Amino acid sequence: MAEPDPKRRKTAATSTQTNRTTRPFDKADCVTLVIGPERNEMLVHVHYLVQESEAFRNAFTEDCIARTMIIPHVDYDTMTNYIAFAYIKELPTAHLVGPRCDAVSGEEYATSARLYVLGDQFQNQSLKRATLGEIKRISTLLDIDTNATFPSPEAIDIIYKGTSKGDPARRLMVDMLAENADGSWLRPECNQTFILDLARELLNKSRGTAPSSAQLILCDCDQYQPESIFDHKNFHRLIDSS
């Protein structure tokens, strides 16, 4: 009986190893997330964490699944909203319907901003696109006094402190305010980098060198694309695995 070709055996072994490390996670695989300074715990299926998050895919491998992951710098409510989107694609502001909605208060923008920033940190492009679309949708609703609403200084500050220069959400904030807000919106607590971006946009508009902000707001949110790829190393500053 002829000896098996050693090269053939090696190829087969390599193929087996590759299959073992790249096949999808079993839906029963779970990890305990320890969230925020209060260390609230949340049991989550790994399958849903890695499905659309590049950062979580890099953090987990099938041969080495951490059973506990500590995420100290994220508040529990925002992480709960993140997990809800991962499981059922639901956003926390989905209950707001219009055109007139008595529930619109302005806090919805801050909630969406926190979720967007978390999506950016976890490299979840699907969540980022959905959240941008939701921010634009909320801006079309009227509050209890039938007034239009715009992102609050708090929401803009969250976006600017949690994202890098050229981020799509930063550009959307500038577009929305440049087109719709007036001087009464400016307050001492406004993010100074945002004020500079807004001033630059308004100066460009006055000289006719900027595109119409109204056109940008009405376009598909896929038009808002990041100018640079997220640095994978930053993710490891956000979480500690054990």
C-alpha cells in the first residue's frame, strides 16, 4: 500500500485548522459584560456581538473566548441600547413617530449621540449608519409646541468628544445647524471645535464654495462616510478582557 503524500497530509491538516477557527460562533456561546464603574453585568451571546462589530471580532477568537469582558467607560443604558440593536435592530428612539410628537424633548439627540459614539468605538458601521439616519429622522419631528428640534449642545459635545476629525456625524451636526439654526442657539457650553467647524461652513456658504446643506441632509446617510479607518488599537484602551 502506497505511503500517503506528506504534502497532502499537511494541506489537509491546515484546512481542518482553518475551518475550526473561522466557522461561525455557536449561538449558545455567551460572555458576561461588566459595564461601567458600577460594574453592572450583562450576559450576551457572542454571536450577536461579533456579527457586525469588527472590534468584537478582533477581541474574540473561537479558540479563545473570554467569558468575562470588562467595559468600564460605557454607561449601562447606552450598552443596553447597543445590545438591543445587535439582537433585533431596534433603536431607542424608534417609538417617536410624527410629524408631531409630544415625546420629543431633545434628550433623544443625546441618546442617539452616545449610541453613535459607541458604534464608532466598536467599529459597527451598520449601527452608525442607522443612528445617523435616526438623528435626521428625529429632526423632522415637531415637539409639543410644534417647534422643530435640533441637536442639543450636549449631543454635539458627545459627538465631538467621541469621534475624530472628519467623522460623518460631525459633518451632519454642522450641516443641520448651518442650514436651520439661528444665533439664539449658540450658548457658552457649545463645543468649541464644533463652533469653528460651523463658522468655517457658514463662511464657505457665504462665498458660494460649500454645497447646499439642505441637499446633504436630504441625501441618503451613506453619503456621510468616514475620512479615515478606525484605529483597531484604540479598542483595547476601551475594554479589558479577563
